[in-house]
Amino acid sequence: MRVMVFVKATADSEAGTMPETEMLEAMGQFNEALADAGIMVSGEGLHPSSRGKRIAFDGADRKVIDGPFAATGELVAGFWIWQVKDMDEAVAWAKRCPNPMPGPSEIEIRPIFEMEDFADQMTPELAAQENRIRAKTEGL
């Protein structure tokens, strides 16, 4: 099972406050443990939402919205993609994570849809297309 693990934004991350060296060291050790265990597929930190954009959709219309975005606690400051056996394993690893922010913070874990989740809707043509796309994007 793959999961996406979100590090929720805080006022510090939205202000662009860079982590202290000690935090980078602790997170590096955690990431190395994830990689050594074969759990970590990828992971990155994100710039503050002030550097981002949103695209709002309404039918055929598109509207670009410049950051920063409100509701800091609902924003994402970083993420991992993990390959785990189940949600319990993901939670166990998340509990081992150093606090990713100075002060209170949250991590959210969400399962990623897999092709078999769409079994009732997946035609052979759609499955072949998905396989082509995955082959093109692997290793990028």
C-alpha cells in the first residue's frame, strides 16, 4: 500500500523560516531510516504558499489565484510517499518522525489510490494507458 504523508504548514513554514541545522540532521536520520527499511519512495519540503498558485476550475473556465493562501493549518509544507504494508505501519513510522516544525505541528497520512481500486471502471485500454504512463515517468 502506498500512502502520502503530509507535513502540515505552520506560521513559521508559511513565513519561510528555514529549519535549524539540528532539525535537518534529525530529519535526515529519519529519512535514512525510512530509506533503509524500504519505506520511503520520495519526500520533499515545499516553499511557502506565497510562492504558489492555485487554479480554480468552473466548467471550461480557469482562474489563477496567487498565494499566499489562508488557513495555514490546512496547507502542506512537505510530503513523503511511503510504501507500507498497511496504515498501522504508516502510523508507526510517522510516530517515529522528529517534530517537523518548531512548536506544535501535524502530519496527515492518506492512502493513494491504486489501479485495483478502480477495477469496476478500468477498461483494458485504460489499464494499458496507465501502464504506459507509469513506464514513462519511472525514474524521472
